[in-house]
Amino acid sequence: MLSCLELLTLAGAVAAAGLLGSSSRVTAAVQAEVIELTALRYNSLRISMSCFSIFCKKRRATRQPSSHHNEDVPGGTNITKYTYKELVRATDNFNQSNKIGEGGFGSVYKGQLRNGTIIAVKVLSTESRQGVREFLNELVAFSGISHDNLVKLYGYCVEGDQRILVYNHLENNSLAQTLLGSRHSNIQFNWETRVNICLGIARGLEYLHHGVSPHIVHRDIKASNILLDRDLTPKISDFGLAKLLPPNATHVSTRVAGTLGYLAPEYAIRGQVTRKSDVYSFGVLLLEIVSGRSNSDTRLAYEDQILLEKFPEITNGVLLLQTWMYYEQGILEKIIDRSLGSDLDVAQGCRFLKVGLLCTQDVTRHRPDMSKVIALLTGETDVESERISKPAIISDFMDLKIRSMRKANDIATSSTFLSSLMAHSSPMLSNETTQASMTSTGISDRE
């Protein structure tokens, strides 16, 4: 039996033969028969293809009721694609007793795979949803990175509306919960441990900024995104806000997201993200680790608390403000955590605090990059040779404080002068004043 293609070819040949006139050896009857047969076969093929197409669409619709598609990460990667059923089983149906964290980008659950591996399962919230393809492309970018100070991404799940990330589970929670948390922690954060944590975070950031291409800006460096393993090795986590920085790009512009108190001025005001934005956040975190206090800790003298009401922008940056005040007074060591024991190196602690101030300068070009930060922390580069410029908002606050102190001194001086004047006044005036005072007291007593 002739194939459809052969029939169409033959029909064309027949038609051409008909056009050649009487010299053709094919009769008109044969022409008509072949063309009719071709049309029948062609229509039959069209009907078959249509039925097959409808069948395939129905089958896909049955398997995927959601509007989203189940997709694989493009290209070869070393991460695993988990089924939603696997993760439901691992977390006991996302039981609340297994919830170990929650934030603006989703909830995190502790789970256990069938092979015994303990995992952290992050279920992305609806507010953080990206397009499926964008989500998968981002996974590709981060699946290729590996560093001792970054959390390990095991895999993902994209199934229907679900978008889930699977990481290695870290036993000692985050710095926010253990070092800075209000609840008592059994972990002993001695000075050596804090030094190692600071250096570990710095090395992880240096890797993101300089060790991979394209460069990665984390955008949300903070205490709650620094997790600790069994040995208290710090791991940078939560890349939900991370941005890839194209080669030769000085910055990328994006909507402002992140955590108040850690945001660099150029990012908070203009939405410009650079690697120096992460440096600023690291500087704040450095002050927190050395002091054992959150940046939003409002432990200030009463008169400073009153002044702070005029600067709501500093409300989430009180630690930075107080560090600057002590730095200018030459008593920076007062910021260091008083609970630290005999292993504290005060000179090293002050050096770390100065590096924190360097990192939190307003002007991005004045901040060191993470490679230089490491050199400053280790003492390879002398921090005393660096000029530190005060942030404008803190400068304004301290100027207001000086003016307030002068005003208070002027009032005190005027009061002293008035008292002195009255003491040297005539006895008659003194007697009149005394009598007036007695009369006033008598009236007060009657009331």
C-alpha cells in the first residue's frame, strides 16, 4: 500500500502529466482516481492526528490538574528532585511540632528521609512565589556553589502550586535564637568561638562575592540567617532574596526587601544592590556578635532615649549608634559583651568593632570588600590605618545631643547665677522672700 507521502507525490506527478496534454500516457480517469484516493488518505490522516492530539491533552490534564507544570531543573545539576509525597512523609505531613522556623519567605520544617538523613524543608509562601522557570533557573545558579560556610542545598520540589527547598539540617539553630535570643541557650559563646563565627561568615560572603561567576549578592545577611552546625561552624542560609550580579555590573536595581537595621542606605533609599550592601549588613552583624546584643536593642541612657524619638530611622540601629558614641569617647571596649570570660582579647574585640564601623559607612566606596574585611579581622591589614567616616544620620543625632547638652548647661548656669544673685540681695528682699515662701507653704498645708 502506498504511503500518504507517496500518494501526494503521485498526485502531483499526475497533475503535471495532465498539464502536458496528449503526450502524457496517464488518462484522465486514472488522474481522477489517484487524486480522490490521495484526498481520502489525507483526510483520514488528519482525523487520526486530531484524535491523538485530543487524547494527549486529556492525559496531561488528568495528570496535572494545576495550572503549573512539573518541571525539572534545566541542565545537569547535583541536586535531587523530590516528590511532594516524599516530603509530606518526611515531615509527618508538615506537622507543627516539626516546625523549626518561619519568616516572610515561608516556613521551615525538620524532616527525615527514608534513608535516615535529617533535612530542613523550606516551604515557600505565596508572597515569595516566582515564575516556575525563574525559580528553577535560580536553583541552577545556587546548586553549583559549595562552601564550608554556606548551607548545603539537597534538592527541591516543584509540583502543582508547591515550591519547596530541601537543605541539610543544622543542629544549633541560628545566631538570633542562640546568641541574641531572649531564651537561655546552653551554647557557650566564648571569645574564640565568636572569632571563628565572624571569620566563617566573612569567608562565606567572600566566596559569594568573588569566588563564583556571576557574583552573588545575598541581600539578607542577618543573625537569623546564620545557622550553626554541631561544631558551631557558621553557615549562611536563606537565598530567597539573593541576586546574581552580571559581569562588569556595578549594581542591580530592585525592589527593597530585607530586614530593617541591616539595610545599607543606598539599598534602602534607592533600591540599588551591590556587594557592598552585603558588607554593610555584615558590619552590623559583626557588632552584634562582639556585643552579644541585637542592633535594635534599645539599651540607652534616658536622655538619649528621649532624643531617639526625633530619629525614628535609628530605632532599629541603636547598637550602631551607641558603638559610634563610645568610639568617639575612646571607650569602645564598653560595647564588648560583659559575659565574656578570661579568654577575651580586648584589643582584638575593639579591632572587630572598628571593622564593623568601617563596613557600615554611608558611602559604598569607603566600605572595604570582603577580602579586605578578612585581612582586617585577622590583623593582616592594620585597621588603625583606615579612616572611618560617621554615617550622616548618626552625625545628626550626635549634633542634636551636643546642642541639648549645651542647652541644659546654659539652664544650669542661669539657675546658679540666679541663686547667687538672690543670696547676695538685701536682707529686706531676703525676708520678703522668706515670708512669701512661708505664706505659700501655709496655703499648701491647708489644701
